[in-house]
Amino acid sequence: MTLFYEKLSQALWECQEFTGPQATFWSRFAHALVEHTSADKSCVLRRSREGDGEVQIIAFAPHSEKPSLPVAMRGEAFDEWLAECEEQGYANRKEEPVRSGSAMLLKLEVAEGERCSALLYFEKDLPLDEDLGGILRLIANTPALYIRNQQLQLSQADVRNCVQTLDILSLLNEQKEYKAMVMALCNEAKRRYNCERVSLGYHEEPYVRLQAISNLDRFEKKMDIVGLLESVMEECVDQDEDLLYPAPKGSGFILRDHETYAKAEGVEHLLSVPLRHGEKTVGALTFERATEPFLETDVKAARVLADQVERRVVDMKKQTRWFGARMLDAVRDSLGGLLGYRHTWRKLFAIVGTAVLLTLIFVRVEYRVEAPFILQSSEITHVPAPFKGFLSEVMVKVGDLVNEREPLLRLDTSELLLERANTLAEIQRFASEAEKAEAERRISDMLIAQAQKKQSQANLELLDYRIRRANVEAPYEAIIVEGDLTDRIGAPVEKGDLLMRMTRMDNLYVEMKADERDIHDITDSVNGEFAFNSKPDSHFPFDVIRIEPVAMPDSAGNVFYVNGDIQGAVEDWWRPGMSGIAKINAGERSLMWICTHRLVDFLRLKLWW
């Protein structure tokens, strides 16, 4: 039993120290279980940790057998067996799901997220001994130890790759010339990565041009190897992927040029990695080995090297070119970034912003100065009381439209009529006295009577004039703007008292208050439009007829009064005193000026020294 345990321990230790891929490890592990235990068959089962997925056989032994076991891989019996194994670490069966013989299912320690088990099948009964627990622990821990060793090796390889890359970068930084630098890169990479040849190519539109070959100071562009290497690098640059030849299983990359080069030069293994500068692939590194294949760690090391040296290669390449070529490259890169397919939203915003800016600068539109206005009339008539009396009747109210000669109001004439009758009697009396004095030849009395008669006749004419003026009529077609006298009927009035105000409707004009900041823009203006506050959807034209020469104080600052003559017919609903906003045409200006002139003027005043 001791010898058996030692042989099994040795075999499992060799599995733990194995450095190859996992597929090979699992195969070796399954064979070690058959060779060093009394099991007739063994296999490794894997099932996803999430849910109860289908169980897969990832390794089996011996190879002469097909990867199948006398076990029902589905069903409740097998699921119960797996659950028991997960719970206590192993499970034995001599009945279902085992068809014949006996079997042991052993839980294996593997990476997090996986559920693996080792299934040992015995054609006879399961052998049990006193040291079974130690054997099972040894078997169960072997995969975990292998995985830890692999991770340790990968970590060591990463550290080694970083150190090698830093060493190469340190060597490159010492170089002052591009040719010397790329040659040092290829030579050092060849030595450190155990390659027969390392080559560097740079993408010079539209092809990749070979820059350096390790241990080859000079080469002609017409050499066959140069053309083949450039094709290999172009194949890598076009696909922008790390290309490994011979291709691993499942690889979908195109390796036609790699295969041609390998056959022509007798190279067994090739590795090409692209040099990426930002979002652009600028070149490629190609590694060649005669016998030793490139492992995953080698690919990672080459990738790290390419990522770290690309900046140095690109900068040195640009610095060594003549001035004109550098300028052309800068222009081409700028245009490529502007016209390329990347950064779509940024370019869209830049194009829209440029279009808006050009529109603001070059598109000129009519600039209009805004000013509040009041509708005014050029002729207002005051209607006073024609004589002292009493209001007898009022025919109109404020806001009424009246025609020419239309009665407005009437004064009481009863006292005037009585006085007129008395005056007529006096005239008759003075006429009789004059006739009597003439008959009696009293000349002086006759003249006095005639004079008194004339005085009474003059008084009569005055009374007739007042009676006629008692009916007040409109002098022209107008609107009553002041004087609601309906509540004053019968009230006394004195001669000259203001009874009403009326204004003409055929000579309205707009009186605007233009801010003094805008007066210099409208001095040459000839027209504009206005809209009332009560009806802002309707605009009416006007012509500027006068600008008051003196600024007047206002609540918002100094203003200039601007008068505008209304063009077109006057609407029936217009009334003097109505207000709104007027816009005075001040000539064409650019949109940029219209948007910024207020701010510019403000800054000019504030920053003026």
C-alpha cells in the first residue's frame, strides 16, 4: 500500500508541475488515475455552476476506450449522486446510476466558477482501505495546484516580459537616429525572445514598408525576402490582430501571406503583431522561430513590446523626415481626422457650429430698431360752452363717431326766447316813440328813440346768435375722446367751459420713443412697421416723417420722439392713445452684429480707459 501511494503521489505531483495547456493536463490526470489506482476507467466531468446544465466529459482514459461510461448522464439518480459528491467531497455507487460494477465520483478543486468531478469506474467492487481519505484529498487538490502553478508561471512571465520591455525601451531611448533605433529594436527583440529573425515594418500609404531586419544592416527593396515580409506585415496591419502561424484551432484569421513566406524561407513558426498608434495601425513586428513554437506568453510579451515601443517609433519616424514631409503628414492627419468615419458626433457638432458661425458672420438681414409707440392725432378740437346757461340735452358719448354737422349737445334757450320777446317789444315801443316825437316835431326825442331802437335791434341779433349757437354741432367727422355729459343735464355752465374734446380720424400718426442708444441707427431710416398690444398678429407700415432733435427724459432713460406717417387706410377699430411696439428699419446688418452689438457697446464703455 505504501508503494502504491508513493507511485500515485509521484504521478499526481508530475501533473501538478505540468506547464502545458489545460486540455493536455486533464488527459494526463485521467491517465494517472487509471494507471496508479485499481480503476478500469476514469474521466473528468464538467458542469456549469449556474443551474443544472448538461454534464460534459473533458478527459477520459484509457485512449483505447470511447469517451463513454456505463453511467446514465441524465436523470434524477445521477443528479442526486452529483449533489452528494458536492456536499461531502465524494460519493460511491454500486447500484443506479451504475449499470454494473461500482464507481466513485470525486469532487475536484478547480478555479472559481467551475464544477469538475473525477469519475472512477471499477468493473469489480470498489476497493476500500484505511488511507482512502488521504488518497482522495491528494487527487482532489491536484487540479487546484496545477492552476496555481500556471497562474504563478504566468505572473512570472508577465514580470519577465515587463522587465525585458523596459530594458529594450531604455536601449531605444539612447538612440538618436531612426535607423539605429529600429535596428536596435529588432536585434534586441531577437536576442531576448529566442527568435531567428525579427523584422519591423511601417505603414507608408498605401503599403507597409520594411524598416529593419535583425542582424542585417542593409537590404535592397528588390530582394525577395523584403517583398514577402512586407506582404506578411500588410496582412497583419489590414486585420489589425495578432497573427500566429501555424494558426491555432478555431482561428478565423487569414494567413495566406504568412504561409507563403514560411514555405519560401523554411520558417516553422511566425508571429506578427500590429503597432497601434491611437486608433490607427502604423506598422507591424514579425517574429520568426525555426523549431520552438510561440506560446500564449510569447504572444503576450510581443504585444506588450509593440504597445510600448510604438510611440517611440512613430515620434522618431516623424522627426527624421524632412520639413515638407512633416507638414504634409500633419495636414493629412488633420484632414483624415476631419473627413474620416470616427468621432461622428464631434464632427457633426463642429460642422453645424461652423455653419452657424459662417451664417452669423456673412448673412445680412434687415436690422430693425424696436420702440414703443402711441397712436396720436394731428388735430384735436375743444368744444366749449358758447354762452352761460344750462345743459338741456346731450346727444353723444365718449368714443362715439360723429359726422360733420351732427348735433352734439343743446343748451336751454327758454330764457333767451323770453328775453328775445321782451327785446322785440322794446323795439316796437321805441319805434312808436320815434314816430310820435317826429309828429310833434321833437327832434331830440326822436333821435333818442331811434338810437334806443337800434340798441334793442342789436341786442335782438345777439339773442338770435345765442339761440342758434345753443345747438352745438360737430365741425367735421371725428370721434369724441373726452366729455361724458350725460350726468350733467340741467347743470349750469359758464361761457368758455370745456364741454368735450374730439379728434379727427383721417390724420392719425404714430409717436415712437426711440432709445438714445439706437438713434444713430435710425437717422437715415425711412419706414418701418407697428403692431398694437391689443392685436399683435397684425402689422401696419409707416414712413418716418420727423425725428425730434432734442432727447427727452423717460423712466427707462433718455428717448427721442420719432413721428411716423401711417401708410394705408385707417382701421375702424383704431383709437387715439392706443399703444404697441414699432420696428424701424435701420439698414442691413450681419447676424453676428445684431446679436453682439449691445454687448460690444457695453464692454467698450466699461473697459474704456
